[in-house]
Amino acid sequence: MTALREIAWAKLNLTLQVLGRRPDGFHEIESLVAFAGVGDTVELDPLEGLDLRVEGPFAAALDGGNLITKAAEAAKTKVPGLALGSFRLVKVLPVAAGLGGGSADAAAALRLVAKANPGKATDLGLSELAATLGSDVAVCLKSEPAMITGRGEVVSPVEGFPPCGVVLANPVVPLATAAVYGALGAPQLAAPPHPPDPLDFGRDFDSLIDYVRPRGNDLEPAAARLAPQIVELLAALAALKGVRLVRLSGSGPTCFALFAEPRAAHHAAAELAHSHPDWWVAASGLGDSSR
């Protein structure tokens, strides 16, 4: 059987509000997310047993840790008799980068297991299973623009997300999410949050910018204290021609810049990669133009 393939698309937090620490130790968040057209490749060759081979420019940075096998094992525990097999991960996204890479890999693995077991796919309950694997895995299942709340596992679709362009930049320095939240020192959650209002941008880029601009990333100051390179990244992105907004993604250190058109983003990324050859730089569409 030909190996099955999925792309684990990079997740961007266009906004990230930390509402407080919950009694269970997690942080309550509200975040608008979208997915770029760059990501890791995950393949599954359905066979007996389960194994994982990791390749790619950032393979060594994983140190053997990945959610792919955990996701596959969780699926088989829920539905005994599932065919699993040999997974191959081509790791092209930086690790501990604020791009949800591990969660996206796990979500891609769940999609592959469902493809390999079409007669049992409905029994898997992928959304519920994804929520048990990590806060971001649920939104990465569909990899579509969404508002995420709770600890990130509650996913509300966003309508009318406009096609646009994005440049991503990372100094190739890992930054652990737990360390950033620890440095933030968020207070206890004062009261149960109200559900966010449904979002519909009408495919209008200016409407997206107007929504995102006043809603920052609450983790940015803490992340910048731990990784001062973030300040340089944001300044370099802000200086690019045609840029409309720059922001830290998630807990960082990846930063991004939004452009009205993907073509402008690709031109800007080439300029940035030339001036900062030591950084990881990528460009793609965002929203409907991402892939």
C-alpha cells in the first residue's frame, strides 16, 4: 500500500489573551488562530506494529520526543484493532517555536490513522481524542482559522477569513512554552469567562487588521525577557515594505508579519533572509491562500 501523507500546518496565534490561571493549573486563554502554508510532512505506511522515523533540518532538535506515536497509541487504545504502522516525519518547522508544531504533527497522525482505518474512523471521535493529547491538537485537526478558548482545546470556527500573506521569522533559539507562562506570572482566573462573540471578517483584510491590532499577545513581554532576539525580529519585520502588522506567535520565539497579498510577503521574506541569513525565514499565504 502506498504511504499516506498529511501536512502538519504551522499554527499562528494572531491574538493571544491570557485571562488567568485556572484551578487545574492551566491558563485560560482567548486566541484567534490561523494556519500558514508551511509545515512538517507526516507519512504513514500502514503495517503491523508502530514506529517513527524523523528526518529534516530540525530532526535533531526533537531529541526523540514527539506526539505522533502518542497520538497513534491513544487512538488504538480507544479503538482496539486499528492498523497503525511506520510513521515518517520530515521536520521543517523549528522546534519550541510558538508554531504548534508538535500539536500539528499529532493532529496529522490522527488524520492518517483515520485514513488507514476507514471502516473504524467514525469510532475514533478525533476531536475528543485530540483534546486529550494537548491544548492545540484539536484546532490543528482541521487547520482552519478559529477562535480557541479554554486552555486552547475549545475551537470555534471563524467565518470570512481573508486571504493574505505572512512572513515568519525565527532566530533558531528554542523557547519552552512552560517557561514563558512561568515568566508571565498570570494571576488566578477571577471568574468564568464569557464565550467570545462569533467572528466574521467578510473576507476583508482591513477588518482582520482592525480586529487584531488592539488585541496583542500577552506572552510577548515575558517571551522577550527570556529570548531578547524577539525584539530584533519584531523590528526587522516592522521595517519590511508593505507590512501591515507584526506580532509574536504563541509563546515564541517565532514572529510574523501580515501583508495584504502573498506576493508581497514572498518578496519581503527574500529580503529578510538575505539580511539575516542565520534566521529561519518563510513566507506563505494565510487563510484561503495558504495552500
